[in-house]
Amino acid sequence: MTEENVEDPCEWEEPSSSSQLAEGCRLPVRMKNTDDWPLAEILSIKEGTSNSEASYYVHYIDYNKRLDEWVTPDRLDLRKVQQPKAEVKTPVKDGKNGSRPSSPERELVNGIAPPKKTTGSRKRKFPTTDEDSQDSSFGTRPTCTVPVHHEEHVTGMKNMRVKISTKDSQDSMLAPRTTGSLVAHHDDLLTRMKNIDMIELGRYRIKPWYFSPYPQELVSLSCIYLCEYCLKYVKSIKCLQRHLTKCNLRHPPGNEIYRKDQFSFFEIDGRKNKVYAQNLCLLAKCFLDHKTLYYDTDPFLFYIMTEGDNRGFHIVGYFSKEKESSEDYNVACILTLPPYQRRGYGKLLIQFSYELSKFEGKAGSPEKPLSDLGLLSYRSYWSETILEILLNLKPNEAGEKPQITINEISELTSIKKEDVISTLQYLNLINYYKGQYIITLTRDVIEAFERAALKRPLRIDPKCLHWTPKDWSKRGKW
């Protein structure tokens, strides 16, 4: 750290050693394998012994919690330490599950995060699935009312008329609900810290990203071993080997409803296969931060994506959905396991969820809030799917520009119309011209779409899906 970066000593305290640090202190910390020194908060301190020095569990401010880690004193900048401020208790708000006005909920307006301020005009690039990005906001953009300025005469531009109601976009991003499988959980010291060092699943050893409530006797071990077929957790490799001699499963314990090439999907009923569903939720919580784990799996269906070989069907990822959803959610929770990420499997899971919605004859939407990686995947899938529809539109017999409504796009894709509108606005495709809304497809957008399509060779084949929707409302019990 250079001298010019040192803050005014009146604003910072300079402890002579790390022994004066306490939980809640904030100071610059060098991130692992980088030369960056972002501001971090100390969440926990592990006292050193005669043979080892103290270690500090830190959360990097404005970074995703999966980057939280234990650090040694040599990675702390002790010249810039902010001591924790005394907590000022404020009255509890009514109807917000005990949250206080100082919580992040106050930043939501009607359940929608305010958009970030930008300077100047920038072109909106086609969203990608770069899963290292830290984009966790998902607010709607205001309707663009910029005139087209005769863009229909520019080579590479493609305009079409679209019927749209600006009112539809206002509710596209709902605030987290307080019922169902997944609600925003309260940050306490226990759940803010990763509690598992490593899990072994099949041929992979995976480092968890977040807290998961596995039994305490397993959390203290260096590694938790899982059966990749039934997801049972054991404490040692010997226990796992004994279990595998008795475990008869070589695929998830449900009905196979889809198979093409090496990929299969199995439908799991959370009531009939409760133990498997609970084990799946424990595993998923290691990689999902914005959701709360519930052990009551009866109201949910789980769709497990697997990759098959001569040894069996290995779990790649999954999504869950409520048997009955009053908000038309077609996904409650979705995850691609880390060893299989960045291969297009996330979009395959998303596409499969919408294929089920098509079979049900309704439009669906994922339950909010989405994780940052889930948000990137959904934005990219929505963009590609909607643009594919728009690019394939043909002019009518009179040679007029093609016309399509938001409802028609929703019916063709089973994407809820609020998500269609928010995607068009995110891509900055909607313009107001001569008293009507039009969609303007620029050459940059079309080329970005074509590049993204080439990177997505995996698609769901509806002909390989053998599934009949059930009317759960007519059943006395799940």
C-alpha cells in the first residue's frame, strides 16, 4: 500500500498489532491469489496457539459471500482499521418478519430494487453467461421513449411493431415472499460463515460456497462424503464404501421422464422420496445463498438432470417447483453443480422447466430472488429465446413490417409476459416511434445473438419428453 492511499489518521485507528482486532472490524484485506485489497469485515476470529498464528474469517464488502474466507494476519492492512460501531436498535417494522428499517429491505421500492445510475448513453450488450460476474441486481428498467430517428433505413436494422402496456413491467420483479420453499433468510453469524471445508460427490471434491445445516458432527470433519446416487452423507471414505455395497440405486429414485443421448431427467416427488429430497436440499444449500432450506419437501417436485455412463446416472443439477403455485412459478430453486458449470447445462435446466410449462399450457416464471449466477443464466436464456422468435418473424402478404404482441411472445415461449417485457427493456430494444411502440433489432444485437447461439449446442428435444401434468388441486393429499 502506498503512502498516498493511507487515509487521514483522524478517521482510522492504527492498532500496533492484529491482537487489537475484534469481530466487526473493517479493514483492507488482500484477496487470495490477487493483488487487490478490498475492504472486508471480520466475522470471526480463531485464536492462535503456540505453534500457529491467529486467523480471521472475513467477508469482502460488496462481493459475493462465496468469496468469504479465513485469512492470516499477513494479509491484513493494519494501518486502516475501522472499529465496529455500537449497534443502534430501531423499531421493528410491521409485517416484515422482524426486520428493521436499517435492513436492505428499505432499499426496495414496491419490491423492486432501484436501478443503478449511469452517466451518458451506453449500448446494452447481449447478456452472457459468464458465471464469474457479480451482477446480483434484477430491477426493471423504465420504458424507453427515445424516437427511432428513421433507423428503419439503416442497413442491418430490423423494426417491427409491438403492442405493449407499460403497466405490465412494473410488477415483473416481485419482492421475496414469506411463504413456500425459499424465502430471504436473516443474516446471523452462524449462517454467514461457511461451515464445511469440502464435500466429495462421486469423482469430484467440491469446496462449498455457503453455509449448509449438515449435522454438527460432520461439519467439524475435513470432508463430508456423499453417495452420488441417493445423496446420503457419511463421515469417512470407509463408511461410504460400506454404504455403496448396500445401496441399490444407480439413478435418482424417481420416474425418468426424459432421455436423449447421455442426458436424462428424473421427476422426484418430495412426499414419496422425502429423505432423498432433504439430502438434495442440504447439498444445494452449499451453493445457494438467497434461499432458506426447509425440511418440509411434501409440496414440491424435484427434477434431477443426470449424465449417464456405464456406472450409472450422475447428478449434474436440478430444479424444484411447487406442485401448486398461485403465482405461476415454474421453478422454486435451480442449481448446476460447480463441476458441471460453464458447459451450457444451466440453460438446459431452464429450457426444460419451460418445456414442462408448455405441456401444462401456461406461462411460468422463476421464484424470486434469483442468485447472481441464476440471474445471468435466465437473462441470457430469455434474451436468446425471445430474439429467436423475433428474428424468425415474416412480413405479411402486403409486405408490411411483421407485427407481434407481448402476449403472443409469451404464448410461444411460455415465458411470463412480465419477464418478456423486462428482457426487451434490458436489451434496450423497445422504442417509441410515431405514437406506437416498436422493437428495433440492431446489427450488433443480431450478431451477438448469432454468436451466443453457436455456443449453445445443447437443446431440449420436446419429442423425448414423456410426461403428463397432474392437477394437484384435485388431490386431497400430496
